[in-house]
Amino acid sequence: MNPIIAILKENNVSDAQIKDVFETLTQNPLAAMATISQLGLPQEQLQQVMAEVMQNPSLIKDAVDELGLDFSKVEAAKSQIQQ
């Protein structure tokens, strides 16, 4: 299982919320950060998730694939982050 999804599930984040986070991440990465911070994760795990999201785009692709979302939107979001 994707480590980002695993951390979210460990903290009782519902499947629907997880899917919402990754849908938001594919459309607007900055909004996704706000969404993630509102999930009530302990600070240490919140920092870990944020670091994974920012530093390891392949994990995002893996999670998007695992959740059955559209990866082309992730590529567009990634280009927004890099600008």
C-alpha cells in the first residue's frame, strides 16, 4: 500500500476523504495541502505526509493509480508546483 495512504488510514481517515485529498491534489496542489492539514493528523505524521507529497511525485502517481484516478491531472498539477 502507498505510504501516504497508509498514514492516512492509520489515522482513521475515511476512504472517501483519502480519495478527496488525491482528487484535490491532482487539481490544485496548494489546496490539497490545506485539505491534508485539516484531517487532524498528529503533527509528526502531518509533516511526513506533506514531505512525501512535495518530494516524491512517484508516490502520488502510485496513490492515484491505486485509487483509480486520472494521472494526467497529476502531471498538470506538478507543473503548477514547479512554476
